[in-house]
Amino acid sequence: MSTATVTQSLATPPDRIRSTQTMKAAVLRQFGDPNVLHYEEIARPIPKPGHVVIKVLAAGVNRLDHYIRQGAVVPALPFPHILGADAVGEVIELGDGVSSVEVGERVFVAPGYSMKEIEDSIRPLVTAPSFVLPGLHISGTYTQFMDVPARWVVKDETGLPSAEAATLPVVLATSVRAVKEVGNVKTGDSVLVHAGASGSGSMHIQVAKTLGARVATTVRDNAKGRFAETVGADLVINTQTENFVERVKAWSGGAGVDVVIDNLGGDVLAQSLDALRPLGTVVAYGFAAGTDVSFDITKLFFSQKQLRGSMASDPENFVWGLEQVRAGRIKPILDRALPLHQAAEAHRLLANNQVTGNIALLPWAD
């Protein structure tokens, strides 16, 4: 994905700003530790033609936000900038030509979208030249109000509290893509999910179980292991005391698992290949353990294993995921909700791996 396709900072053109109205936001003006996030008052947007303004009720915090803040994703990010890709909110204003949504409706912001309507049908959507992810390519969700294309808001029919709902879009949609589409997990498969107590890991477990798979997962302490069991893990492996390759092979009858969802990368990825059966698939989903990976290439071609990357999602992935949420098969995992002015604290908790599941920010809380 090109990070230069569409770039929009807080320097919104004057004709798109209400000169007399402001809002609160967590603003990033430089890369660094969580302390570079500042709670500020900035101009509030008005809707462009075909767009709507959403009052953000809650914004989700993802590990990607942490990496962006550090400067590890877009080194040339224009400042000032607002992070955040996840949001649930209420439509409060319609731009010219909008009839698909009404004022007062509760909606999600789609987890990534194309800015040019002619590119909406491209698949994977992330390959569209105008694809953007709020909080990365354009201003994000750590704010009280957002301007969003009307065709990229999704009605929230989950009935969930806003803080819980806000943790869903990115982690749910990208997990559905990684597990269901890229990993092709199906009934009867055995799946290894790394970091099962994390926001993405716990969602991977739920998606794989919904698809009918048996799921093993890795954790780093027993408390996180107990949590992973509550979201459906059939086997929990504490990597501080156990070798996950040996445990997974024994659990799977000696051959290895059908699919590994590897959101760690680094040195772990080579071991993930070892835990995989011949003809199986490793889905590379993240790099929490590092971006540099080294492995023996014969591990791939002698056993005809596959290594596939997964990034972002398509609209139908989010739709399928929300159907499972409404049916009660997948649940959001909210660790805690903090006021927006504590965005730096949310990032500290995430960076220190003190989060089980997800964090949400509340723009209207004291």
C-alpha cells in the first residue's frame, strides 16, 4: 500500500472549516513516546458534498496507532495529525447530495475505504490507489467530530454500548480477512493464533472458532492464558515456560497445524513455519516481535508450505463479521474505556502490553 496515495492532515482548507466552532482532539505534532499526544482544541469540520459529519461517541485504540506514533509506519507523516482508525458515532450533519443516511443514525466508520467512488469495487480494496485508513493517511478518530464519505459509514445495529462497539471495526474486519479469506480456515481445521490475549489475537480466535476450527494460542503468562480460554481457545501455550512448536505438533497429531495466524513476525515467524503441517499456510499479519525475519527457505518448498501476507480488509469482511456479532458468535473484548484526554495513557498501556483485548477512548467523557 502506498502511504502517499492520499494525505490529509489537520490543515483542512479554510472553506471546509466552521470558523466559529471548535472541538477537542488528541493531536500528534511529532513522533515519539505516548507523551507526544496532546489534548487540544481545534477547528471542527463541516461535511463536504457527499460526506457526513459524525459525532464520535467512542474511538478504538489499535496497536497500529502505537506504531504510527513512533514513526515506524509513515516516516514522512504530515503534522499536525490525528490518530485512530476505529469509531462509532452519531450522524449530526449531512453534506450536499447525501440521502443514504439520516441525521441521528448511529454508525461505524468503515475500517479503510477508497476516496474515489470509481475505485470502490477494486479487490482487495487496499490496492485501490485512493485507499485510505483514518488515522494513517487522513485525520483519524481521536476527536469529537469527523467528516466521512457517506458511502463509507455502516449502520450500527449491534445494540452494543458505544465503547464496546468502537473496538470492532479494524480488528474484526482485518481478522475476518486474515483468517477466513487469506488463511481459508474452515470447519475441522487446526489453527495456531499467536498472542491470544491481544486485541487482534482474541479476535482471531473467535473468528476461527466461528468458522468451525480447533484453535491453539500462545500467551506470555497464565492470567492471559485464562482469558484466551474464555474467548474459545482449545489449547493455551505459555511461551515463557513451553515450546509452542512442540506443544502444537503434539496437539495436532504430530504433523502440525493447518494454519498459523502470525501477528508477531520477527524470530517467531520461522518457528511458525515449523509448527505448520505440509501444504499448510502461515498468514503474516503483524510485526510486534520485529520486522526482520530469517528462515530456511527449504522449509517452504520441501513441504510446499505457504507464507501469505494479510493487510486491511474489504467491506464484505466487515459485513460478515458484524453478522456474527449480531448472532452472538463474536463479541468485542473491551479491557477499559478512558476519556479522550487520556489518549497518552491508553498508548502507554498498549505499549507495555498491559491490555487484555482492546481499549476505547471516550471523546465526551470528563
